[in-house]
Amino acid sequence: MLKPMYYEFFFIFPKKRELFENFLLDTTHLALEESSLENLKAFDDKETIEFISQSNWHYFATHDPLKKDLKEKPPHLKNFVILRSEKNLSDSLFPALEAFCLNLKQNLQSEFDFFYLSRNLASKNWLEAYKQAILPVQCAKFYIHPSWHQKPSHVATNDCIMIDPALAFGSGHHESTSMCLELLSSLDLKRKNALDVGCGSGILSIALKKQGVSALVACDTDSLAVEETLKNFSLNQIPLLAQDKVIHGSTQKIEGRFDIIVANIVADVIKSLYSEFVRLCNHTLILSGILETHLNSVLQIYYNGFEVLEQRQRNEWVALKLLKKQPIN
């Protein structure tokens, strides 16, 4: 009798990683795991380390659309994305990624490439293995943990956020999310109103409520993210009050002014939302999800309307805490 199999796909995206990850999420509706050689070493996963280190990676580049097998390690092997499926997606997913890559070249007038590997393994309870790989993480005062890990007795309930990693980003493990939480943790937000743009899993909205905001609006253009936010509010037993709203859509649907706005989204969207944040922000704006290579272009746009109070960087990711400049009468 044949053993049931499952498939693992490994990807390295040297440029615009967040766009490729969003494409994978939208195309497969499967969870992604951002990992690294350091993570694999921490879990003593020698088999996977050997596989990705010694295999010939496949390579696609828009400047040379003919695929070739690499005979050495890719130059960006340190960080990669893993997708797992009970079906072999190779025949459909890899050509779709290549087409997406070519579309990016046409739309952004730049060359793109990616590396990929796949393997099939005898089926184990890989969902349980994935769960065990998602460990709690401390982000300043906040203790972020999945539902299958218990809260330590010494951690205050109000400092705990329970998030089960799913399709939407925001489990506290990603640098952009953890820096947002660190910037939020030092703010006194009692009786303040807040806006979370691109709410994803809802982790920042939950942190805002735990920091005391009296009215919250969260929005995301992805309906799956809105569902995740509502699910995680319930998971954390945080009621949505009459003045709280979770909206499917962008900021154009939102009226009023907010004492604090957080936006953990990609740099291109941050740049496009400048006039909206000028319209909506009354005081503090926290921006994250900015790759270091895009930082200067973001600052050039935001300089006229905002003052930089704090800048943080972790690996290639940057987060900003900005203060709205008040007009001079």
C-alpha cells in the first residue's frame, strides 16, 4: 500500500518578496512559513538544511526566461519561504509564478527573478509539526502566542495576544510586526481613537485595544484578512464596541480624524496613502513594512506633513514613528 505523500515548496524572492508572498497566498489559499537557516538550525532540522543546501535550485529570471538549474547555492539562501500542500502544485504554480514575474517586469519596469525547490515526503502530521515550529515571541511588553501554547503565569493577561498564524501576516514573528508592537507598547492610548490600515490578522488592532484606545477602526482590502481580524478578536475575548469597526476596503471609506494610525503594509502602498494619512491623522502615525531600499523615497513624500520621532530597523525592514505637523496659522 502506497504511503500518503505531501509536498514542500521552497522559494527565495530577492526583490519585492512581499508581492510574491501575496501572490502565493492569493493563488493557493495555503499558509506560508517564512523561515531561515537559523530557524532550521534552532530546531535541529538537519534533513531540511541538507536538502536546501545541497540541491540544485531552479531559477527563473525575466532577463533570461529560459529556466536553468543552479549548480551552487543561491546568493540569498539565508531567508526563504516554505509552502506545504497535499497536492503537487508544480505544474500549475511554477508557470503562474513565472507569468507573475513577467507581469511585474512590465508594470514596474524592472527585472525580477526567483529561486525554487520542491520535494515530496511521506505524510506525517505536518500541520502538527508546523504548529510546534510556531513558538511564542516577546515583543516589548506584549507576549504573542498561538492557542496551542499556554500563557506563562508571570505574564499579565492584558499583555498577552493570542494569534494562530494563518493566511494574513501578523503573528509577531515578522520584523515589521514586532517593531510596530514595540512602538505601540510605550504609548498611553487611554481615551484615544485609533485606525489600523491593512489590519491583516488583527494583531495591531488587538494591541491598540489592550493599550486602552476607546474607539478603533480597522480596515483591509483583503476579505480574508477581515475575517482573520474578527476571529482573533474573538479568540482574545475582546468585544467590538459600538464605536469599533472592522471594514473591508481602504481608507477612502473612512471619515473623521484619529489620534493614532498604524499601517504595516508595503512601501508602495504607504507612499500612495500619504494624502489619506494627512487627512485622517491628528497626531501619531506608525508606518512599518518598509524595506530599507524604499526608506528614502517614503521619507521624501512624508517629510512635508510629518516629523520623524523614531526610526527602527531590523534586518532589511524599517519602521517609523511620525508626528503630524500642525499648520502654522
